[in-house]
Amino acid sequence: MLQQKDLDAVIIATPPHWHALIAITACEAGKDIYVQKPMTLHLAESFAVRNAVRKHNTICQVGTQIHASENYPRVVELIRSGNLGPVAAVRTFNVMNQMETPPKSIPPSPGHEREWLDCIKSRQRPSCSVFYHVHVDVPILLSLLALKLGRSIRFDPATEKIVGDSEAARLAVPQYRAPWKFPKMPPDGFNRGIQQSREQFGFSPQVLACSSTGNDSKKQQILVTAS
């Protein structure tokens, strides 16, 4: 299918353990991609997909359709406004805090898939491109790895490496069954992403620490901090 000259783009909606290999292969074939969530299952896969998209100038949208909702850009504007102060740690809660609403600055979405199709024609980067989503994907994957190991993991975004934990570093790279192999692609660092985070959100993470607490799977908590 990827050899068809009249095929411009593909939607990757397979089980997630196939996402990375299909996305990279599609990029190499010159096809634009829409990758359903979760984008990847392993830390190294997240970087490999991003590197392939960058290398082949691929238009990539990740299927987190919440970005097209009305509420999501309002939350982004709230963070950018500074009303919450510097954001260094994130926990998930559902509370009805009331505060002043910042003015709207983000235009409404035409729809997640529609935006992707429009960007294929214009060659503009969509709102949930891999370059944005890797900053969502990496903390999630690190937190799941910390949960699996039952201990904290430290990760340096500048080098894209897990710090001081050889077992965690080994488990961050997938082991595929034959004949599939994880592509050896040189990492290009989080430097561009760090600059983007600084410009968009007002902070520049240096080290992410993912902590897993408790042995009961129903009571475990995960904390991701940027220091």
C-alpha cells in the first residue's frame, strides 16, 4: 500500500504496539500520517517517530481529539496567563476552582481530522503534531515505566536519556519479535522542544522525575515533576 504513488497519507489505527513501526515506515515512504493514541508504548519509540517525522518532513497529527474541544484551548490560555504561577508539578484532580478567565487567544479548531487534511495541503504543522505530542507522550511513558519498576526514574530531556538506572534505560527500548527490529536512529535531543516549551508555556524543564508509590495497583500514585 505504501508503494502506491497516488496515496498521500495514512491513518494508523492498529493496536498501539504497531504504531511506531508503521509510522516510521510511512514517513520513509513519503506519506503523511495520522497516529491514533497512544502514539507509542516505549520511550525510545516516541523519539524514533519524532525523528522520522522531522527527517522526512512529514505532516503528522496525533489522535488526541480533546485538542479540538472548546475547553482545551481555554485551559492552555489559563496556564499561559500566569494565573496559576510557575507550573513545576502536575497531579490529576477534578476540582471546581473558580478564577478569572483569561481572554480567548486560540482560534477554534475546524476539527481534528479536518485540521490534519488542511495541513497536508498547506504543509503547515497541525496543533497536535508529534513535536507537540512528544512532550505529552514522554512523561506518560516514563510514569508507566516507574509504575512497572516500582521506583522513581530520572530523565534528562537535554540528552533524552534516563539518568542512573540501567534497567529502566534497557526497558525503555522495545524488543520486537522477529523479523521486526527497532530502528537505530540518532537522537537529536529535546533542545528544540525545550525552547518551544519556554515560548508556549513559560517554563523549561531540565530533569523530569517520575515517582511511583505504593504496591497496591489500586492505590498507586504517579507524580511527574520538572526541576
